[in-house]
Amino acid sequence: MKIPKGKNSIKRNKAGTAIKKRKKKIISTTTTNNCTTTDDHDNGDDEISKITTTTAEQVTTPFSVRDVADVVGYNSPVQMIDVVDQSNTADEWTFGDLVEYFEDETRLKQQQQQLQSIMTTTTDNNEKQILEKALHPPKTILNQISYEFSGTPLHKMVRSPTFVREIDWIDIAWPDEKKPQHINDTNNTKEYPVVQYYCLTSAAGSYTDFHIDFGGSSVWYHVVRGQKVFVVSPPTRENLNVYEEWLCRSDQAEIFLPDLMKERSCPDVHSYSSKTLFIPSGWIHAVYTPVDSLVFGGNFIHGLDMQMQLSINTLETRTSVLDIYRFPHFGALQMYAGGMYLRRLR
């Protein structure tokens, strides 16, 4: 999944220390239990109701990073993110490299030794303390969150939740004759919004800073292996104004977003293996990965939150988000959806 970045995002490359501080704050704001968080929008007309976790459906398990590589090919390119400075790595990576990284015995051994040390030296079993100590990994942390697999054989093995496919405008409004007809159609990304199926591989300690998914799209997020911690904030008018100002700040990389909000405490949602998380349109969220994790997920635009989706798209324009980080073919999708609703009214 591509994370929208404001015009000051380039300054993140110098923000390694700040990112470590943010991760500590993420841990300090989280609780030790699973929770379902109900939103309370102040604009009165947004009825999508909650962020929640549920059981998985239509995902073949068990799955590992190697299993994914076996299906999509070891030479399939992937874009890696260095978590410390939140920037893309300069090296070109493939799924084969990814398998070697996740199965590296030295990295796994050091990770296990660190965990054992934490467990033996921690007198209090409070999860916050355990996770906070785990924020100092022995090696560089790499995160991969942008591998879209719609045009690969993996797509036949993973399907989004039924209700997503029933409301996703790409599925129900985009003309069938304009949809890709073959696997590995090289023109997919140019002619079709390829955002419905992502494979995310995150090493323990990975962190993605606060953001709103592109175009105000909603998200389904299935944890195959591992665990994810989401710290969330509802898209109230006040929170969105603070978020927009934060994106445009020259010192953005040094500022922990919740510190600027009136309600400083952001609720958290823990998503564990075999659970599926849904994030509604416009919700501001950061993501922390306590252990090595494999996730399948996707973005979808729908008719239940049109006002919020348009608002976020406009916000991205005002904050100069680059086209590569915006929802592809957003305008065309609105047009096709409008035509679909018009036909239904006739």
C-alpha cells in the first residue's frame, strides 16, 4: 500500500532519531488488550461506524514469505523501506532477497536472544514494557508494504472479504471491458486502478507513521502471520485540520501527531494472526509491527462514504501529494460510479 506523502516528506530522510521516539510513543499509547473502536464523527453525516477485527475468510493458510515467493516468483521486484528514516532503500530487491532476509538465521537468532533477555529481565509482564524494550533491534529494520499482486497467480489464492467485493466501485462500477483479462497484463497499472490486493511483509520493529490511505479509500487488512498494532484517530473536522497542518510543517518529522490533537490519547487496535481488520474512510492511523508479520490487504472506494473520500482527495491536492502516492484513476472511478448510480435511478 502506498502511503500519501506531503511536500515536506523528503525531510524524513534526516529523521532517524525522531522515528525511534515516535515508535516509543506508539507503545506508550497502546493498551494490552484487543479492542474495537467506534468512531464519533462531528460532521453528522458520516455513518460508516467502526474499526473492527473479525475472522478471516477466503485466504489459504498457512502462508509464509517463502510460500508467497513460490507463487509469485523469486525474481518478482519489491520496494523496501528503511524504517529508521522512512525512505525507500537504494538497492533493488526481489522476493528472493526478501526470503533470505526473513529467513536469515543470524537475524532470527539475535531476535530470539533479545526476546529471551526481555522476558527474563522484565519483572512486570506489562506488554508495553516488553514491546518498548524490543524497539532496539540488532540490525536494520526493513518494511515492504507496496507489492500489489492482482496480476499474479497469488490472486487466485486470496480473495477480499465478500462485503468488500459487493461495494467496491472497482468491482461493481468499473466497466468489465476495461478490466484486465489476463494475468500479468503489463498495462494494468496504466489503465486500471491496481490497489485491491497487496502483500505486506514487515520485520519486527517496523513502523509506518500517521497517514490516511490514498483517496480516502477504506482498507481491509488480514494478518496471516504475526501481529499489527494500529493507533487510530477519527476523521473529525478538527483532527483533519490538525493532520493537514502537520503534513505541511517543515518540522513534521520531529512532531508526534497526537501531541497536536485536542484529544491526545489515540485508541489502539491490535490485529493478530487469522484476523481481518477494516479501516473506514479518512481514519488517521499509524502502524507498529511487534513481530515479523505477513499481511494480505487492499484498498477500496465505495458509495457509503463519498463525501469523506472526496474530502481526502482534495486534501491531498492542497498538500501537494505526488501522483505516485495518490489513488490511481480516482477521477475515472468517480465517473463510472456516477454512471452506475444514474442507471439504477432510471
